[in-house]
Amino acid sequence: MTNFHIRYGAEVADALRDGRPVVALESTIVSHGLPRPQNLRVARQIEGAVRDAGAVPATIGMVGGELVVGLDDAQLTRLATVDGVAKLSVRDLAVAAAAGADGATTVAATSAVAAGAGIGVFATGGLGGVHREASQTFDESADLVTLARTPIAVVCAGVKSILDVGATLERLETLGVGVVGYRTRRFPGFYLTDGGFDLDWSVDSPEQVADVLAARAQHGVHRGALVVANPLPAEEQLDPALHDRTLAEGLARLERDGVTGKAVTPYLLAHFHSATEGASLDVNVRIILRNADLAARIAVASAHRAAAHA
């Protein structure tokens, strides 16, 4: 009988045992979100940003059917460079493990695995959400329902602007997922600093986020995620006019080519990269590096808080 288990990278295992701060990182950005060869270089930069802010990075992925929390550089290189890496949401994990597949974990899968491993903070670029025309297609990312039942803090630049941002916020509210803006009361739109919607709450420091997480645990109402929406500075966002024009073109091509389901996001991101001559990729990289830094600072603040109250 084959035994299926999770392997922990040595650095991550030591950090979790010692109560040191750890930040979960997804692997879909490596395998599906960024073009080669930049993807591997950026993946290493993301891990470096976490380390520079005082935490241990735990990039999560599947190698040869084995789920790994804390990919080493050889494993990271494999997921960044080989063909046929599967895109794994929560529902795909068991099937991919039994098949001995290589796979990259989405926001949903990374959140679920990280929380199960005892990691409380996760950095990503932008969340999945409700797709445009979802009233006809029922196309909604598994990220949303997974976050509703997963106790983890997710640092992101809002939801991807290719989605229906307003409908996604409504779903997050219905599902009981907490959302706070980091030094803002406006919900960011991934490439855009302002996604067009107000937020009820904001926080001004990693320590305040750590206090929120501690309060959730003490109140016994921490079954779902806390989304920490971290916008790009306005001077670093994608030009809004270029964004709107590129999005309209991409949506038209999407319909023309009949692209649906989980293929929609990588298709549109690739269109943005091509149509903006790489400008959107530069913005995407800035987003994830800033989020990795903030997530690490939150993890450090939470670890310090826990130690002080032990």
C-alpha cells in the first residue's frame, strides 16, 4: 500500500517546531502565473523578501505526487521549468497525489495546506473571485469558499482586476471572510491601486494585524480567513487607461476563443503581459514582493505577540 503524506522542508520544520515566524507562498505563480525564465528568478526573490523581513518562506507545491511544505531550490526549479505541471486547487490534491503528479498549488490549496500545517500567514498576488458574467456561467473561484473555512491571514492586492470585484466582495461578506485594508479604506484592484469599492476597516501596522488575529482566536471565531488588502502605491500601479483598454481587448478575445474555467486567469494574464509589453508583469512582481514583505512582518509581529503572552 502506498502511503501519502506531507513532506516539510528542513528549514520550515525547524521554524514551526521552534515557534518562529513562517509565511506560506503559492506555487501557481511560479508554474502558471509568470513566464519563463523570469518565474524562477522571481520565485527566489519572493522567498528572499520573506527572509529579509525576518520570517521563513514556505513555498508549497507537489513534486512526484508528494505534497511539500517548503520546497527546496531543486524542487522549486522543477516546478518552474518542466512542462505539464498541474494547477492544483483543493479538490485536485488527492487525485494528483495518487497519480504521482507534479503540481502547483492555487490560493485555495495553498491556504488549506498551510493552515493544516500550522502556518498562520500567507502571501499571494491577488485572490481569485467571482468572474464576470458569473450570473450566466456560475464561474467562481474555489478561493472564496476555501477562505471561508480556513483560518489563515492572506496578504494580497485585492482580487484580480479581470474579475467582478464588487460581486467578489459581496461573496466574501456572505461567506464571513474578514477583509481589512492595509493603510487604506479602499479595496485595491490588483494592477490598480483602487478597485472602486470602500472597505469598512483598515489597519496601519503589522502589529495591528497581529492583534486582530489574536482577537479572532480568543473570541473563538477564527474558522475563516482574514484578507489583508495591500494596495500598490498609485505611482507604481499599471496606467489605468492602459489597463482598461487591455482588459476590454482580453475579454473580447476570451469570448472569441471560448476559454472558460480555470484557464481564464492565465489566459488573461498572458494577454496583459503581451499587450502591455511587459508592464503588467513588472507590476505583478512588485505586488507579490510587497505582499511577501508585509506578510513576513505580520508573521514576525504575531510570533512576538505569542511569545510575550506565553
